[in-house]
Amino acid sequence: GEDRHLVTWARTTLMDRSQFRRMADPALQGRYPSLDLQEALEVASLCIHDNHAMRAPIGTVVTALSRLAYDVDPPESSHRTTPN
């Protein structure tokens, strides 16, 4: 039988940028910004290091995913001045 280990598959797939779309939820049907997918995969990569001591703390992962989910980066409009 074929070994289907999620972490092994993810590590292999994360090495090849052309395979990133394979890691997205098929239910999204390709409707997502590529940059958002790349950023989500960067967060995922923090969780699958061989050495558990090198994996990101859960708080770091939650914060990173929250930023992605809620787009909490400061909006550019916050730097504009109001017209007189």
C-alpha cells in the first residue's frame, strides 16, 4: 500500500512552488489570491519541521493565520490626509 503521511506530502510539495496550488482547498476552485496562498503555506511550513523544537509556537501560528484571515495589515488609506 501507498504511505499517505500528510507532513511528508506537505514537505515535498512545499519545495516546489509550481505545486503550491495542489495544497489549496479544492472547494475554493482556484478563487483565492496567489499571494495569500503563498503566505498561508509559509505559516504551514513553520509547523512541519522535523525537529519539534524548531517548530513555531502555536501562538505565533495563530497570530500569523489571524492576520491572513482578517487582513489586519494597516490600510494604506490610514496614511492619507483629509481634504480641506
